[in-house]
Amino acid sequence: MEKSLDEFDKEETKEIKESTTDSESCNYVKDERTEQFAYSFHAAADRNGFVLGTIVTLGNTHDSQILEPLVEQVIEKVGKPEAVAAD
């Protein structure tokens, strides 16, 4: 099936939102009505609440992408944990 000339002339555009004050932040969609430029702070703590490791990412980075690097950071600093729980 051949494409008509009209199909080739259509240019796809995508709106990219960028902060005017912090170019490293990203647009984070919190819910249907709330968008903001943000970072996420991920932390690992022991059962007493002492922080063992931290990673800061762009706000749109999913938590599941950070679990492994965060656990690796804890292992390097204090050793292998007995258990890991995430929410």
C-alpha cells in the first residue's frame, strides 16, 4: 500500500516542557490535573530509620528502576542486608 503525498507532508510535533529556572529537572505528571517540574529522592534505611543510601533522580523516573542501584549502594557502604522491602 502506497502512501499519498499528504501523508508524507504531515509533520509530527511533540510538545516538550522545560523549566526556565532548572533545565535539569523534568516534567512530572502527579495526577490528571497536576503537573510539576520535580526530582525524586530515593532513600534506603535500616529498621531503626537510619539512612543507609540515597539517590536523587528526575521526577519521572519510576521507583522500580532505582531499587537495584540503591541496594547496591547499601551493600558497598554497610554490607548485604538480611532483607529488602520497598513501597
